[in-house]
Amino acid sequence: MKQQMGVCGFLSIVMIVENNKRLKLVGQRRDGDYAAVLEKLLGAPVTARPIPVLAEVLKKEKCLFAKKIEVLYDVAPVELRAFISQELSATQFEVQEILSQRYYEYKYNQK
């Protein structure tokens, strides 16, 4: 598959649309680069959907690592606990840790 897609380096993303049209990005890129490639492939502007509130995301995903929340909501690690307490009630989640990584787990049995 590496040869078929022409992947020649680490962090290679190959985007393919229905008519087998391909565009390849190699190396770490900015968000705008990915959007430009998608627009070129689709032939239409690409717009981001609004990010849902944290409670909705946690309920859907069931478990979110701290880093994912930080990136998704653009929250600094030192501000994460305050952000969580502002966005979620204590009855909605439990804080867990695995391999020194904190994650937030949705509580299924809310009353």
C-alpha cells in the first residue's frame, strides 16, 4: 500500500475521493493546509462545524483523555480542572488515571 499510494515519509496523509483523485500531504502541517487540500479535492469550500458542549461530547464518547479536551476546547493544561468544573456537574463524570494520564469517564447512572 505504501508504494501504491506513494507514501515516502512519516506523517503522510493521502486523501482520496470517489473518482480516485488523490492528494498527498507529507510531514506536519497547519490546519489550513488540510482544509486547502480538502477544498481542492471536493471542489467546494470546507467549513468547520461548531464544537459541541463538553457534556454532549463526553456522553457520546463515554471517555475522554485530558489531552483531547485540552486540544478540542483550546484549554491550557493548568486551566483544565477549572474548565471541567465550569462545563460539567460532578454527577456527570468520574476522573480516572492510567499510565499517568488523566481521563474523564461519563457516569451512566445519573439520577
